[in-house]
Amino acid sequence: MWGQAIWPVTLESGDLVLRPIKLRDKAEWTRVRARNAAWLQPWEASSPAGQGELPTFGGMVRALNEQARAATALPFVITERMPGQSKPALVGQLTVSSIMWGSAMMASLGYWVDRDRAGRGIAPTAVAMVTDHCFRTLGLHRMEINIRPENAPSLRVVDKLGFRDEGLRPRYLHINGEWADHRSFALTAEEVPGGLLNRWLGSLR
């Protein structure tokens, strides 16, 4: 029931369209990921148990959809309308995960963006869109983003959006073959009464 109530959903702002990831995205998703392999590898999740390869694309989508049905995740792809193209191009991925209801009403958020489109405001706009959706539509209270201290592009995203730095979490997640420190950033609904997207877009004017 909860999963049906919160998913699927599509969010739009300007040329950006965030929509559910689908099995038919495989060819385009695989091309974008292959082109960005070196760019993304340092930040890739890995298995501490040495259980081999990460799931296939199909396995990933099925697992994410199962989480969405359980109301614990919102698995989006980030797409962008491009001049001369009939449909928006896939330029990244954003997943809201670890959604907690009850007394917590919080979630975590992770994302990646095509290196060719980085630095154009796509990541902060996508994060702001989804955070507003979680706060205003779903009624969540807190959004958290955990970032490797060495990941300068992602640190710029949370800085631009005004997420609070809540400190270092030593050896927090297994990344690229080892336990890695992360810095934790958070925002609560009370901190953006007018909406995070409005605040972010207003800062660009």
C-alpha cells in the first residue's frame, strides 16, 4: 500500500526530468556508465565480503523496484532534454534510499552525473527537486547525503545547496574495495520552508 502510494513518480524542472529507472534503459545506461567508468570508479560501492561482481543492470533495477514497492527507496534516472533530440537523454542516476517512516521520517540520497554534463547545475538541481518532493509530498523530515572527503564535485553540490556538515563517519561504507571514511551532510524540512529548489534557483539569479 505504501509503495503504491509513493511510487512511481516523475519530477520536472526546466530541461531536467527525473523518472523511474526501467529495464529498457539498459542500453543507454550501459553506454553512459562505460563512458564514465574512470570518473565513477573511485566512488563505487563494493562488497566487503568479496562476493564478486555487483548485480547486473537487470538485477539492480529489479532490486530497486522491490525497494520502491516496499516504500524504502525512490530509484530515479536523471534525464535532460537536448536540442534536436526526440526524448530526454539519460545523464545520471539518483536514488533515495533507506527511507524510514514512523518517528524518524528520514532518508539518504546518492547520485552520479555524466562527466560530460558535470558543472552545469544538473546534480544540485536534481537533489533539490527530490528533496522537495520528499519533504513536501511524502512528509519526510530529514534528508542525508554521505560523501567521501576526497570527492570534491559532490562536496560542491551539498555546499551549493546549504546542507549542514555533520562531521566525519570513519570507515562508513565499503567503496572501491575498501572501508572508506565519509562526511555526513543533512537538511531538515524546517531549514527550507520555501523549498530547496526555489532557494537554489534563486541563488543563480
